[in-house]
Amino acid sequence: MSLTFRLNKLRSSLLLGVVAAAGAGLISQQAVAQQANNNLETVVVTGTLIGHNDLQTPSPIQVISAGDIQAQGLTSTADVVRSISADNAGSLSDSFNGAFATGAAAVSLRGLTSADTLILINGHRTSNYPIADDGERTFTDLNTLPMDAIDQIQVLKDGASSIYGADAIAGVVNIILKQNFQGVEGYGEAGTSQHGGGTMYHGSATLGIGDIASDHYNFFVNVEYEHNASIKVSGRPFPFNTNNLSPIGGLNNIGGQPQNFTGSIYGSVAPAMVNTTPAASGNAYVSNSTLLPGATTQILRPGGCGSSGTPSTDNLGNNYCAQNLLNYTLDAPTTTREGVYARGSFQPNDQISLYIDMSYFQYQYYNTLQPAQIQNSVPNNTNSIALPARLIGAGGPGTGAINPNDPYAVAGCVEGTSCVDAAVNY
């Protein structure tokens, strides 16, 4: 060992001598280059799976730190990810009440669908939301991810299907959670809107013990709670609370109008003739109706319009109950989000690192929609649905007793010839 040490020392002296003979200018250039390399931190960049420094990244990466998230004032991981500038058409918000996967939130980079953006947690895939977007596109629900446990978010704004697969065609969002936290941290906030509704409560607390560097272990737990009350459309002033924009030169799409096939909960009917044809099975019938010449509508409800409708008459003489169906709907749903995230890490030396993390999140979503219009073209065409003057009897449709719901029905009439049926707008 002594001989080896001396040889190594001698070799080092010779090398130093050669460098010194090369000149001070060369030494200075090498020192500057070495200093520059020392200033570059080596990180694992999303989209390469290989360690690189930040000047060698082949694809555009946006890094959102925990400080950036706090500065934005957002209250959930879904809000943070969906605020990325590359998020575009095709993303899914929890306020989109027309979605199949109502209540979930997803990101869609570069205008592609939610199924084309891959969401990773610490570089690993996570489970998909149980209901697919539009019944066909799987995605990760951002509402179930802890926000205050996030260390940074790396966003790859370029296709990465060659590395991650077909679900990364639009890009990758890698959410990196904290791995080491000591102490106690917590905050709470509350707010409401000027015109009522939308009251919000949000709080979070994190507790951690141990330091990986000195204690070789760390354990921390984070608890979050958020509640957002609904905002009703009826709670906002004109013109945001109605489908009748005629006072400001717009269209009048108020519910109940027979001409527009927009009924109200107080239906209107018009005199018509029902045509019945036996279906292929022989046990069912396909019905449609044809309005009689000069037919106008009348209100079906015997007592006229109820408290939610307004008696109205259009320019053709149709009587109906106008109703603002937007009163049933919400500008923002009621949501409640609560969950807990815990992580335990143990690192006995530089070569071994063990950890386990657990999370449980529950997201509740409540929304209301306006009543569905009975007139529709798909999947079955019901645009000409009608109340027949006579019910189904022993001889089939139109051979039974008089229909008490048809105001035009006359005892003894014959369907298809003398009976007057009631075409419905409801």
C-alpha cells in the first residue's frame, strides 16, 4: 500500500508539471469551464428518463415550483394544472355539467383530448377515473391529487409517445411530491361573492418529523379540506339569469315556446291527428302526429300556468306558459374535497432508500340541470309525440276509452278519421 501511494503521488506530480508547462492561460480556461459545470445541478427531466442538466433538455419543459403555486392563490391541483398556458380545448373542468365524467377534472395539452395527456405522480402512472370522458377517453382525475404536498410540477409541452406510449401524444404532466418535510405548517382561508353564493372554505395542515440527511428518516402527513358552495343562475342580474335577451336586441329563447320546441313544465298541446303503425314485433306501435290546418296551442294544465310560468301568446296565436328554465341551473356546482396524504422515508446510507406513501381523497360534486325537453330527434324521434284521443283497447291503439288527458277528445270518435288528438310540447 505504501508503494502504491508513492507511485500515485509521483504520477500526480508529473501531471501537474505538464499542466504548468502548458501555460497559465489554459489553466484559467479549464477553471472557468469547471466552475460552469459545477453550477449546473443534475436533475431528472420529464420526457427523457435520463439524468441531464437543464441546458441539455431536448424538449420544452415548464417547471412550476411550490412557491409558484402558492403565489397563484389557487386552491387545488386541478386549478394549478389547468392554468398551464398549453392547456387548451379538450380539457375537462368539474363545472362542465354536460360531460359523461361529471365532477372530474382533466388537462388537455396542445388542444388534443384528455386521453392524450399523460399524468404522472413522481414519474409513475396512477389509476384512471372510473368514468371515461364522453364514454371513451380515459384520464386521471386531478381533483384527487394533494396540492400542498407538491414540490414541483414538470410539464413537457411536446409529444412523448416514443417514451411513454400513445397516451402522451400531447405531452406529459409530472407531479412531483415532497420527499422531506420537517415542522408544522398550516393555513386557512374563506370568502364569498358580492351577489351571493360561491362561499368558499379551504384549509390545509402539514406535520413532519425527521431529516433524511441527518436522521436518515422522515415522516410527514398532510390534511386538506375545501368546500365551495353553488352559485345559482337566478342569483345573478340580467342578462346573466335568463334565456330571453330580446330587451337588449338578442334572441328570445325562453322555455315554453311551441314554435321553438322549448317546452316548460306546464305543457301546451295543439289539435292533431295521430298515425299508428304496428312495429315489427307486432306488440308495439310507432306513433307520430300531424297538426290539423290552422292549429294553435293551448295550455294543457287545467288551472293554467303555475307559479313558475307566465301566460304568454306568440304572433301566431299560440298560448303557452313561458318559463325561465335557467332558474333550475347553476353557474357553479357545490363541491366538497377532503383528503389526507402521508409519506414515510428511510435512508440508512447513500445506496439504499426506502419509502411508502399513502393517500385518500374524496371529492363530492352536486349540480342541477334544467328539465329535459320531450321533443328530441335521437335516439328515438319524439318531435311529433301526441296524446291520443282514445287509449289502447282490445282492438289495439285507438280502440279503448276516451283519454282524459286529451282536451280535444270527443266520445265515440274514431281514431284516424274523426278523433282529434293532442300534439304535445313539454
